[in-house]
Amino acid sequence: MNVTTPRVFIAATRQNDGKTTTSLGLMAALQKSYPRVGYIKPVGQRFVEVAEQKIDEDTVLMDSVYHLNCPLVDMSPIAIEPDFTRKYLESANNDFLVKRIQKAFDRVAWEKNFVLCEGSGHAGVGSVFDLSNARVAKLLQAKVIIVTQGGIGRPIDEVCLNQALFEKEGVEIIGVIINKVLPEKLDYITEFARRGLKRKGLALLGVLPYKQLLSNPTMEIIRDELSAEVLNHPQQISNLVEEVVVGAMGVQNTMSSFRAGVMIITPGDREDIILAAAGTLVNQPRNGLAGIVLTGGVRPIPEVLKMIQEMPFPVLLTDQGSYRVASTVHDLIVKTRSTDLEKISVIRDLIAQHVDVDKILSVL
């Protein structure tokens, strides 16, 4: 296996701590020093089908944004299907999986100046089939950056748990990035997290301030999560949802919530609310809603459907009830997509401004 191309492995203390956000921003920062940067996510847990291949969705995102000039199947060599673990426990094939990862890395690293490796959660994820993040980092002979979430005590406690497993595998941790810190606590967290990590022999590489924008879903994500029908042909399917309002009250009270960034959830037979939403576009077309979700599987009458066709924002129809829709949106885990251009720009700026990339490169 290639052991000469510089590489780094991005791990985290738990899922959804910000590995992909860090990888997205770090890729742009690395490209300023290395013209050809490769990417690999050796073990993926959430995948999509591309050309009959199961490809981790983060790999698809990275390739869509950075056009990495490498086959997707090499950047995502192992996708964990629902019955993957059962099959492995019935007939372990670890040597096959190890060789698959190493050969994929060789192809990813071909003619590259640097390779960014992304893990799949905390250090122990994948242990059940003998491919924990710690083990994979060891196989790739990569040093590790751990991403964790804001605070001081809990993040450092969790980093230490992960540190123990990486050290057991003989993997070096070059530092920690703390994500989603409230802006007003940025200096405080930076100072004391640095002290706490130093006591554990770890460097603080950066502290990223919390950005509400990155946690806001788009109407496109909500459409996919609800498997909803789009009743019109909007140009604004990627509208960001900043606030959700359930239109269960009278139309006059609901109208007080009509403003940019708001998504209205209301039964499909509330023509009064739908018509009121259309009316707001007459005088302020640029300040329209983020979108509307019509619930209960109730399709509006033809006259209202015709008006919906003219709305610039998406109007979705789902069989689910209003409460279920509101709960689903509230609990949604928002993943950045290649169409989220504003989010990607913010992520790049966050890494460039708040992570010591030069220190990372000097250690590697």
C-alpha cells in the first residue's frame, strides 16, 4: 500500500459532530497547499445508489463539490448495508475487506499530493466487524484529527475515550477541533479547552463557532425526508427553513407569521391559508415563505391548485398529519448537500478562519 502520500484521518467523538463539515472546509484549505487532493471514506454507513454501486453519501457530496477525478467506488470502498454485520458475523472476511480498503486507497492516492480520509463516527464505530475507525486509521497509516462538539468538560471526556482506542491501535492523534461553540463563548472555550487538552497531551487545532444556517434544513431535504409530492414547479426548492409554523389557527393569526424563511404546515383543505400565502406575493414577491407543507393527504381543489402552480416557493403534499410532520422536521439531522452553495461557502470560511491548517500540515 502507498505509504508516501501525506494523509490525515478525520474522526469524531460521536456521529453528527461535524466530520463532514470539517472535511468540506479542510479540503478547500488543503488545496491551497496541494494542487491535487484525494478523498476516501473507507467505511460508510449512509449510502446512495450510483450506477448500481452503493456509495456513501458524504463521498458523493465531496465529489460533487470538488470534482475529485477518481472513481466513486474507490472513494467509498465499503458501504454498510442493513444485513452487512449479520453476514460478517456468520462468515468473517476481514482480510478481503482490509485489502479492499488498502487497494482503494492506492487508487485514490494515485498522482495525488495529499489524501483526506473521513471516518464514520467515534473511534469504536465498526468494531463489530473488526474495522473500527481506529483500526482503519492504523491500516491507512494515517494520523488523526478528532472533531467534537462545544463545551469543555464533556468534549474532553469524550476525546479521552477515543484517544484510548486510537492509542491502543498505535495511531497518533495530532489534535482536536471543537465544533458548534456559541460565538459569545468562543474565547472562553478556546482558552480552557486548550488547557484541558494540553493536560492530555493533545493540541487544540481550532474552535468553530455555531452557525444556525448550517443546522437549517432546505425544502429539498424536507421533501425527501417526508417522501412528499411537489405540487408546483418551484425555482426555490433549496430555500432554507429558518422557522416552522403550524397553521392550525385562524388565517389572520397565521398571516402574522408570513415572512421569509418560514415554512407553514397546514392541512390540505385550508384553502384560506393557502390563498393568504399567495396574496403575500403580490406586494412582496422576494419576501415569500420558504415553503408550505400540506398534510393529511388532502389535495386542494382545482382552483387553488392552479394558484399553487404560480407560487415561486415549493408547496408539498404528504399523507402524514401536521403533528407528525412538525416532529419529523424538528428531529431532522441536517446534512449538507452539493446544492447548498451558501452553506458550503460558510463552511469554507469557518475552517479558513478558525482552524490552524498550517499547524496540521507541519505535523504531517
